[in-house]
Amino acid sequence: MLHVDLISAATSAAAPAVAEAIPPPFTVTSVFTETRLDSWLAVGLVLAAGIYLYGVHRLRARGDRWPVIRTVFFLGPGLGGIAAVTVSGLHAYDTALLSVHMVQHMVLSMISPIFLALGAPVTLALRTLPQRPRRLLLAAVHSRIARIYSFPLVAFAIFVVNPFALYFTDLYRYTLEHAWAHELVHAHFIMTGCVFFWPLLGLDPLPGRWPYPARALLMLLSVPFHTVLGLTIMQSSTLFGGDWYPSLGLTWADPWDDQVVAGGVLWAGGEFVSVTMLAVLVVQWMRQAEREARRVDRELDRQEARQRAAESAA
């Protein structure tokens, strides 16, 4: 009898957790009606936006220029993209629909980090911080840990291994059952994306940055991994997360169909972002070559002018 009571108590304790994971049917309006502003991530986004804008204000107050496009990139697709998939109503479905979780995965690890890097926040901080904090930031940027994690091959390995380690182990089921672990995974996605894209595309000063041909090659090598992962998820004969999704009893979504959609999101989204990034790197490479050619031309013009002046003096 005691054994039965213990089982009943455990079931009753688990029932609210599962009930909290069951959102209403997914609609476009749910993105707005299920919005949540009480998470630690929302607080972090507001603080990051405020600090960035304060830095831009300090620069302009002393007459220095800061490109508007950098501010737009950092606040819009950068921080705004993170908010769109974590603070908006999508968060209510990230443990109920694998496809929604994959959308979060794509934005947090492959889209927002690109625009955060293009916002050049480290450069902004170095231009606005007082002398002592600036020295500390420079020391952190050029520290041994930063050199290791920003080394392109290390960043590439972390970026590629991360999703396989999450989805093909029991870790993913654990993140579904524990809200704090799920939030931690979101933060991990953001950091993983930043570690990978910052050395490739970012404008901030980083140690050991590769030349553009090597960066483009590394970006090209990342394309097959998302294709393999997406196709594996689509063709899997087992549900990711075990019996978590069927246990929710959603009458408006089928876990198997949703898993196929999730794999398609990862496959198509990964290829689109990778190819787009490759194109951006090629454009940056061409612009750098043009700037270098103009610099060489100016130096040749100065040498020619000095030679003419010397001949005139003689």
C-alpha cells in the first residue's frame, strides 16, 4: 500500500511539470500572447542593449564617429533575434515542439551571433572604457583561453560537435525535463555561435585570425554537417527526447511529423546560413584586396613624388 502511495505521489508531483509544458495550439497570435518578460535572458538582453547604446552615446558626445549600421546589426538581428525566439511566445513551445526548438537553435547559434559580431561590441568597449578596464579587456582578449577558443579549428570543432552531443545523447531529454538546463542550452547556443563566427566574420580585434581564403574554406566545410544532422533527424526511426513529446498528449501536433519538420529546418536553415556566410566572406575578401591595392598605389605615388622632388633638387 505504501509503495502504491509513493508512486501516486511521484506521479502527482510530475503532473504539474508536464502540464506546464503543454501550451495551447500553436498559431501566429501565440507568438504575441505567450510572450514572457520575466526570464533572466530578457534582463540580460536589456542590459546588453543599454550598455551598447551608452557606449555609442559616449563616442558621439566626444565627437567620434560610429557607423549606424553596426548599431542596427547589434540591436536588430543580433539581440533582437535572440529575443524573438526566447522572450516571445515561441518560448512556450520550445519543449512541446521539436521544430520550434530547432528554429531557436538556428537563430541562437547561426544567425544572431553573426550580427552580434558585425556590431563590433569589443571595439566599441575599447574606444569608450576608462584606461584600467580597457587594459583588463585587452588582457582578456589576448589571454591564453581566448587564443585557444578563438582559434578557428577549435571553434569549428565545438560548433560541429555541439549539436551531435546534445541530440544523440540523453542530455536533450534532461533539458526538456529541467527548465534551468533548457535555458542553459540557449546560452550555450549563443556562446557556441559567437566562438565560431566572431573569428570568421567579426570586426573586433582577435588574436590569430586567419586570412580570408582559409576562413572561406572553413565555412564551406561546415555545410555538410548541418545537412547530415538534418537528414538524420528527418529519417530517424526513434523520437528525440524519448517519450517526452508523446507524453504531452498534444491533439494538434504529431511528434513524428514535427520531427521531420525539425530536421528540415536544420538542414535548409544550416545550408542557407552557411552559403550566405560564404558569400559575405568572399565579398569581404574582395574589399580587403581592393583596399590593399589602393594602399599600394598610394605608397607608389608617394615614392614617385619623392623621387621627382629629389631629381628636381639635384
